[in-house]
Amino acid sequence: MRLSEFTTLFLLFSVLLLSASAEQCGSQAGGALCASGLCCSKFGWCGDTNDYCGPGNCQSQCPGGPGPSGDLGGVISNSMFDQMLNHRNDNACQGKGNFYSYNSFISAAGSFPGFGTTGDITARKREIAAFFAQTSHETTGGWPTAPDGPYAWGYCFLREQGSPGDYCTPSSQWPCAPGRKYFGRGPIQISHNYNYGPCGRAIGVDLLNNPDLVATDSVISFKSAIWFWMTPQSPKPSCHDVITGRWQPSGVDQAANRVPGFGVITNIINGGLECGHGSDSRVQDRIGFYRRYCGILGVSPEQCGRQAGGARCAAGLCCSNFGWCGNTNDYCGPGKCQSQCPSGPSPKPPTPGPGPSGGDIGGVISNSMFDQMLKHRNDNACQGKNNFYSYNAFINAARSFGGFGTTGDSTARKREIAAFFAQTSHETTGGWPSAPDGPYAWGYCFLREQGSPGDYCTPSGQWPCAPGRKYFGRGPIQISHNYNYGPCGRAIGVDLLNNPDLVATDPVISFKSAIWFWMTPQSPKPSCHDVITGRWQPSGADRAANRLPGFGVITNIINGGLECGRGSDSRVQDRIGFYRRYCGILGVSPGDNLDCGNQRSFGNGLLVDTM
């Protein structure tokens, strides 16, 4: 399966979940209420944007006035904007004449739900400060002795300085237009055709043929930067998810010292050049802007402790020496914790132990539930017989992915497991209409793609095919193509380009390949994990395409190009059949919005490169 078009993976483990409804709240979930003051949408999902709280969109726990996150204009005023970008209209700046205007920023931001409006007022202000800090560094016209200091000169330039090339990389998906150049433009200095293309598609403008719109239309210019900010780039999270606390570092992230904070955003944007080299003047410049903007907005750059005026972490988290909240050894360990520290041993990191919301995944799905869901996986007709797909292998693999099956409350965690197994069961099913116990008791039958698959080798300088190796579908998600085996192997620490059959011979690696896909965003698609846990907020383009939170969107992520937007489809119905069976085992209604027949496909996924 392609990372961009995986054909069947996610919702089958629904049977595992003890008593979770497919949706989270309201009539679809037996009248359940949302936690943390969130609104319950008409589709039975919890959130805090207009899609959940707005008139006609909210079924319960609705606000009396504006949605709980408020309007962006209440976070940053025109006067604050002018104070932050004090010298953007200086005569030496390309942006003079008020190209980078407050009204253009507010207009552009309105196209991205959640931007600057997620969380409490402190979280919202911190996101605005971080966004303008990073983009100010990209467009700065300041110098050490500049009037008002170097950090008052952000947003000076529109276009990349010097004599930039055309930044054209041959691509059939994002072909360069004759005579066009894709050098850096706008607040984020977006560059390369393979970024102009998906950005333009997301905001509804043909930037491949008209790249200079980013430097001539001020609203489009801001949109290009906010698109980058909100868009995950596998294996990177979005900057938005980092600064709002939605991102939870994996074991790999923690081993690389990538823990929540402003520094990870710098790593996302330009880590290849600036991070991991000790002190770097460019990194310090970004931090300088951030501290200044936090001061103007009246928030601490940090979250807790002495760096934040004695503020305390919520939800029982520890406050690290650096003023950030978390629950791993980097926050709670001896010598690393300044306040709210544990009295006993510090919590285990997500890789070997519980996820960020607490509780181990073994407490969400038991061995007996696993066996009941995948009842015929060891049938003699199945490649997976002899217990290749074992409960212990699954649990071992799952613990390598912080947050998988452990995010949110008990209901949310159970729902994620159910969704994961439903989709992967469809991918590996050995059932047929009249099969014993029905077709939906035969998930996890096959290890390898059936028939006579090809080598699935696409020429690639980054992920070169190994001689004699084939990259056809293997494992629960049926991962395929060298350009998916490569990044998957890198993420889990195994050379899958030279050893692709490990996905069909090592059960832990097999499960890891599937969970890696589940947790990995594919721009412009969110991760399946973020959809099922309620972290994903649909954009205007998503809503126009009928892509609203629910089971159907996950099918769209996996194989929407072939299965969605075509009315009734037998493959989609098979996925839903697994899901309904598992919900029945758990004694809950599957809820609404299960199908993707009326949704437009996301299209092929794209892993956005660092600019």
C-alpha cells in the first residue's frame, strides 16, 4: 500500500474497545458529554471550533455566544501587530507600503480553523508569538545595532535575497511551468515547485503557474505561511500541533532530544541546517524574536515554573527545568524537574510504557478481546497461522509509538484501537460472504499481497531500491513501494529497503509498519490518529469536500482515491462491516458518518520537504 493511497488499514481494532461509541458525544454516544468545555457537534464529535460550536453545527454543550476559542482578532490587535512588526514599512524594506497588513493577516488566518484559536488565551497568544517569530526570522531586515533592536525588523522582505535559482525539481505531480521560478517568497519564504504546488491546491490558487502571487497578493502571501504552519510533514508534526501541545514525541523523538517546545518548531522549519550543531546564530535569532513577541502579547515563552511566574502544569504533568510541562523523564526525572515532580520513580517514557494520557495499552485491549476480534487469523487457509499476528507482538509494537491507543480518556483510547483494527482487518481479510462466523471474523489472515505483485520500485535518490528486492504489500497495512518502506524503516530503526520481507517475517516489525502509517500525517491528509482522537480540525477545503470528522475520513485517508466520492463502494462497505461488528461486540452504536461515498478524495499524499 502507498503511504499516499494505503488501501485498507485502520478501523478494525474497534472490537477491542470495551465500551466506546464510534462517536464521542451527544445522540450518537448515548448522551455522553464532552470534557474540558468542548462543544458536541451534530455529528457526535468534540471540539472547540465553528464546526463544533457554531450555529447549526452544535447539538449540545453549545456556547451562548461566539465559539469558546474566540476570534483571532481578540488574540492579537492591530496595534500589537504594528508594535511587533515595527519597521516592516521602512524605506529599505520590500514590504513597505503596508504589503504585510493586519487586515491581510486576519483575512488569511480565517481560512485555517484552529490557527491562533486553539486552547486557552495563553496557548493562543503563544502560538501567534511563535508564528511571527519564525516568519520574522525568515524575512528579517534587522542587524545587531538596528533602531529598536534587531527583533523589530521582521517582515521586511518579500522575496529571497541574492540571485536565487529556479528551485525546479522534475515532478509529474507538480510540474514546473515554463519560465517560472520557485525561490523563496512570503513570510515563510516558501520555495520549490513541490511546495508551491500543494500549497496552491490547498488554498485554491494555481501557484505553479503563478508563483509570484505569494509576493504580490498579501492575503495569498500570509496563507502560504499559515498553510506551512498548519501542515504536518511526515515524519514531522505541524508547527501548530507542537505549540498548542497536541504533539506527543515518539520514542524516536525523545531519543533525538526532540521534546515539546519552540525549539522543535525551528527543527521542523530548518533543522537540517540549524539544529544539532550546538549554539547557532540563526536559532538564537528566532528565539530573540519569540521572546520579544511573547513580551508584547503578555505571555511567558515557557509554560510553568520560575520561567512563567510560578504557573503550574495541568493534568498532573511535571514542570521541567526549562519551564515546559510533560510526563516523561525529560520533565519529571531527577535533575530535570523543577516543580510538580513525582515523589517516587519518574514516569516511564511513551516508548516502553504508557502514552501521554496515562494507562498502558494493555489496559485498553486484552488478549481475549484480541482473539475474539481476529477469530480466524490462525485458520489453516491463512498465511498468518501459527500466531504470527500475536497479541504480544502487537502490544510490543504499540508501545514504541507514544500516544497510540493511550490518548484522551478511556472512551477515546478504545475508539482508536477499534478503528485501527477495523481498517487493517480489511487489508488482510481472508473472509467471504458465507465464511464461518461471517466475513468480518477473518481479519489478519494474509501477510503478503496476493496474486503476482510487481517490484513496486520507483526511481528515487532518497530511497533507492536494493537489487533484487520487491516492495509489494506486506503486513497489517500492506505497506508498498520503496518510498514508503524507506521512511518507515528509518522511523522504526530497521533497514527495510534492503530487508523489506522483515515486514512479513518479524511480527513486531510487521505491526510497527502499520502503526507507523496510522500515526504519520500525509500532507494534505491528517494522520488517522489525529482524526479518531478528535485532534484534527477540518479546513474550509475539507468541509467543502464533505470531509468531516468520523470513520469515513479515515477510509478516505487510506484509499480515498479509489474508494471515496463514488457513491456506494463494496470495499468501503467491507470496512464498515468490520467496524459495525466490532462496535456490536463492544455493545455500542457505530454512529453516523461512516461512509466516504459523498466525500471528495484527498488525492495523493505529499511529504512536504523542509524549506
